[in-house]
Amino acid sequence: AVRQGCAVLVGARVRGWLAVRQADVVGVLGHVLQGLGHGTAVAVAEHSIAAVTRAYSRATGIFFCPEGAAAVEAARLLAAAGWIKPDERVVVFNTGSGLKYADTLR
């Protein structure tokens, strides 16, 4: 999952890795992305991230950081699109705290 501002990576993944120039990707990320198999990528709309962060934080009691909430939303979008099957288990890491972003999530 990436924020919509990073959609160049999502578009490149959808078109195929040959469309990614090394200059478009920073450092190790380029090598990691080029090594992926038959997966996909999804962008979460920038304008929805704050609302998604609030909604998931309220629903779970975990104060999500925006990037963590975007990752959960991306998993939801992938499940809705059929990329994640109902019988599959998915782990999403929320590596930050919403406390860092409390001012922007009001």
C-alpha cells in the first residue's frame, strides 16, 4: 500500500516492472520491488487517509498512524477486488503511533 502521492510506483507495478526506472525508486526499494512475483499494488486516496485513520482507530481502540491505517485500507480494497481471498490470513503492521499525528487527525 502506498499513499496516492507515490502512485507512480503503483502504476509501474500494474504496467510491469520494466516501466520502473531506477531513478524513480530510492535505494533498496527499487531492488525489492523488482524482485516481487505476481502480486499487485494499490494506492489509497490521500484525501481519505485521515478519515480512515479515525475510523479504524475508533473501531479497534488502536490509535493508528496514517500509514498504518492506509495499509489496513489497502488490504480492505484488495479483498474487495478479490486479490485477498476470504480464507486467506493477512497481517498488517502498524509501525507508528497516531499520537505523533494527533494534531492533523482532529
